[in-house]
Amino acid sequence: MRPTREVGIYGYGAYIPRYIIENRDIADLWGRDATPIKSKSFPSYDEDTITIAYEAALRAIESSGADRSLIGAVFIGSESKPYAVKPSGTVVAEALGLSRNILSADYEFACKAGTEAMQTVFGLVSSGMIRMGLAIGADTAQGRPGDELEYTAAAGGAAYIISRVEDGVLARLEASYTYVSDTPDFWRRSLEEYPRHLYRFTGEPAYFHHIMSSVKGLFDEYGYSPSDFKYAVFHQPNYKFPTRVAKKLGFTMDQIKPGLVVALVGNTYSGSSLLGLAATLDVAQPGDKILLASFGSGAGSDSMVFEVTDLIEERRMKPPVSKLISRMVPGDYATYAMFRDILRR
């Protein structure tokens, strides 16, 4: 897919809760040896997807200087919404002081709901229906105590203000490609507290097949190759998967390293690939091309190509993702269990 009117990213922001828990602490509790990452973030008792989305969106607006009166849509991708029946987007729009004459909805497609929101806003802006829009991916991911997911299920998110190129963008969208199938590798039925997964089935048939299919489809459709890109960002459920899929597709560690934040932050689900993109934009230079490839269980992958413009220097998020990570403080399992309300469950 290519937009009929040129569109891109006007501004971006991210938020990561301050608390982290070391994977070693979780492993020691359950008597296990190997850990997939070093640490993961978790929300405080007064944080949820809405507060994370608000903080990320506020940083995007303040860092870019975007005119709030021009924002005509707020879409939030998440699988851990505070309300089963009530939108999160309207709360964020109200808290940001945006117009009530606005489009707003919540998206859900496992970990690629954030890029689904981006695709929608790109389409609305390209069609001329709105001037600017906010696309947000945020989660406070769930993991059953003792389950493999507990080691990586984290909290955080990123927000992107999308506009027409003529309004001035820091990165122009060149093309996108989506690949989906009915692959039930991960799910949570109504009223269940925690998601279920099919262990190693989530690897080859799900994550790797869908990301490789969307990226190769993009390359075949538009003639790209790995050497065209300065950077690449892949969905980060753990450290091994994005590094492995990058290698299989022909990318180097130098290309993915700036956005590879999962080892310290964990898997922020709908915020995962978008948080990696934010970290990459923090260091990107004009003319750099960036490949973004998300993944969502169920299953699907969105691939997008961005070219960074001369406006990147004045529009970078303040503070950068690296600063958000550096201010994180360790918490023990008791604090984690209390804040995540695990004891009640």
C-alpha cells in the first residue's frame, strides 16, 4: 500500500513506567535457570494503559509543537484496556484537551494493534478526512505467575502524530505491506485473567512466518532490499526473536541495535515495535531509511518504510527513550505482585 497523498510522522513520544524487575528475581522464585531478557518494566499501582497512552501522546505533542486543534483522531492499540466496554481513546483525548469533534476508537490485534492504529490514521490523513491524527500503542501486559510470559510481559507505549508531508514531517511514509492469517498461537478468552499460548508454536508458524512474509512482500512489491535501510525495527517479544528474524532477512546487528530495547524494558506488546521505532528515531539522521515490522498473534505483521527528513533534529522526543530507561528503578517481586494485583488472583 502507498498513500495517495504523501503522509508521515509529525511527532512522536514514548513512556515507560519507572519500575523494573530483574528476570533473575522471577527465575529464582520459580526455581528456573534461563531467562529470556535481563529485566522488564511494570506499572505502579496508579498506572494503566490510559495513563501510559496519555504520557506518550503528551510527549509527542510537546516535543513536536503540534497544534492540538488540528488533531482529528485518537486511536489506541492495546490488549490490556482498563475497561472491557468503554473506549480508552476518549479519555486520552479529553485529558489532552483535544476537540470533541474527533474520531476515537480502541484497536486490538495482539501486539500489532499499535501499527493498525497507525495504518488507519495514515489513511485518514492521506484521504483528507483529517489534518492530523494520533496513533498510540500501549499495554500493561499480563503474564500468569510462573508462566513463560511472566518473564517478558511488560508495560509501556509510544504515540505518533501523523500529518501530511506538506505540513512538515520528521519521517515520510514511503510504503507499507500487511500479511495476516488465522494462526492461533496466543489468545485470551472472555473473562479469563491471563492469556494462553502454544509455546514454541509461537515461533516459526507465527512470529517468523508472518514478519518474513510481510517484509518479503514489501520488498517484492516495491523493490527494496536490506541494504537500502540504515535501521530496522522488529517486534520484540524477547531478545532472540528480533535478532534471529533480522539475520534471516539479511539485516545486521548494527541496523537493529538502536531500537532493540527489549532486554531492559521487556515486551510492551502493542507498544513494542513502536517503542523500538521511537528509540531509533532518537538517533536517526536526515535521509536515513527505517524499516518497521510489527507482529501480532492471531496472527499478522505490518511492515512500513520511513525516510527521515531534515526536521528530525528539532522534533526529537524530549527526553529520549534512553533517558526513560536510565531513570528506571528496581523493584522486588513483592512490589511487582502488589502493583499487578497478583495476590488477589
